[in-house]
Amino acid sequence: MTRVVLATAYGGPEVLTVVDQPVGDPGPGQARVEVRAAGVNPADWKSYTGAFGTDPAALPKRLGFEVSGVVTAVGPGVALAVGDEVIGFRVSGGYAAELVVPASALVPKPASLGWEQAAGLMLTGATAVHALTATGVGEGDTVLVHGAAGGVGLMAVQLAALRGARVIGTVGGGGAELVRRFGAGTVRYGDGLADRVRGLAPDGVDAAVDLVGTDEAVDVSLELVADRQRIATIAAFGRAGSEGVRALGAGPGADPGTELRDAARPDLAEAAGAGRLEVVVAATFPLEEVAAAHRQGMAGHTHGKLVLLP
């Protein structure tokens, strides 16, 4: 038996509970992992708040797409060994003390990378890689990152800089100092945003990545970036369709980028292990306090990643 988080109904974080369930043995191509940390992401709470539908047949739901942990058993045809430290993404039901996953979802965890950082690396990192690749960000570009102090934003800022780009990030009431620590210029969102960006980038903006989904982010991106194919959003799916910009992720009409995101995992692990990429952990919570973790995340003011510790 192992502890797992379930959403037993549709609603707010109050529908979450921790129960004991059988964990089972790994079959062919599978491994069992003792979870040391599990990353928290907006898709987790969207799955039970109704954003992705309210099919009663889908209840109860297990949550969690990314984990770090130790292999405790392997099935036939798996090259991993018991005791290997791994990062799992994309997994299903990662909010657990132990789970069985496809071995293809696992990559080695660098010894220098902490459990919490490892669990918070892949979803945000792979999303950022997808956005920067889709918009062709490279050496000498100036890129505008909307929502730069969030989990994906902090990854996008760092990865764009590693590509040789200059980054300008939009921030709200906090997070500016953190974003600047990674070498980006910062501007506060709100009225006059386009002019503030022009003040930092008088020679223009080559690409924009919208990680917040507001009309302001889309409008300012359209105003500043000449080539609409160099604008990408992971949230404003309706506007993307009507304005001809790139929609990425799991939204309607969006490019999921599955192969690209999967291929990015070893490079992300290597960069984080070597210290070239930092996973900022905003807070950690015991598994039993998952509702509190989700409430903090849903408030929308977290700078970095939230992580559960089974």
C-alpha cells in the first residue's frame, strides 16, 4: 500500500484527500519509484476545478505529472536498476509515496541536484524549451517574457540567456529582483507596458512568449513583435487562433510539442546538474497538505515552484 492524493469530486482544493492504495509491481517496460518529491503545476488543479471538463466517470482522479525518486523495482526489459535516482516526467498520479511508471518517463537524476529541484524541473523546463524553440529565440535576439517570475517564466529567462538572447521580463508586485538575478531586464505589467518595454529595448523586440494569457500580454506582443510566428502563448488559446500567433501546450488548437518536450529532458537534467540552470523552489509541503499547496498556487503570486514531499 502507498499514500496517494485523490480528487474525489469537482470543486476547489477541499475535494482533495490522501488515501492508501495498492502500488503493484512493475510490468514489462515499467519501473516502481519511491517518490522523494512531486512537482505542483497549474494543470493539477485544473483537472478537478472544471477547467478540463466535469465528467463524473473520471472521478476519483489522481494528480501529478512530475516526480523525483529512487527506483525500487523494475519490470522485464528495463535497463534501470534498483537504487537508481531518477526524475519522472511525464507520469500519471505522481502525488504519491510510491508509484509504477513507464521506464521511458524516467531520466537519471544528477547527484548534484536536490530532490525538490529535480521534481520541479521538467514540466516548466520543457514548456520553456518548447516556447523558445517555437519562436526561434537565439543568439542576439531580444525576447519579451510575460510572467517572468513564475515557474515557466524563470526557466524561459534562463534558457533564453543560455541561447545568447537578451531577455525582458514582465513582473507584478514581486519577483523583479529574482528575475534580474538571472540577467533579465524587468518591467512592471499594467498600463503603459509597451512603452516601458520600448524604453529597455529601443532597437525592438524580436520574439515574445506569453505565459500568463492576459489580453495585455497578447496585445503588447502584437504591438512590439513584427513577425506573429515569433509570438507564442501557453494560455491565451482563443486569442492565438484569431491573431495568428503560436499556441502551445494542452489547450484547444495548440501544438503539444510532445516529442520536442520529451527530447529536452536529458539536456535539462544535465544543465541543472551542472549549475547552468536553477530550479527556484518557492515552498514545499507535506503530501497531507496538498490542499494548502494548491491554494497557494491558485492565488497566482508564487515565484518559482511548489513541491510536495511524501
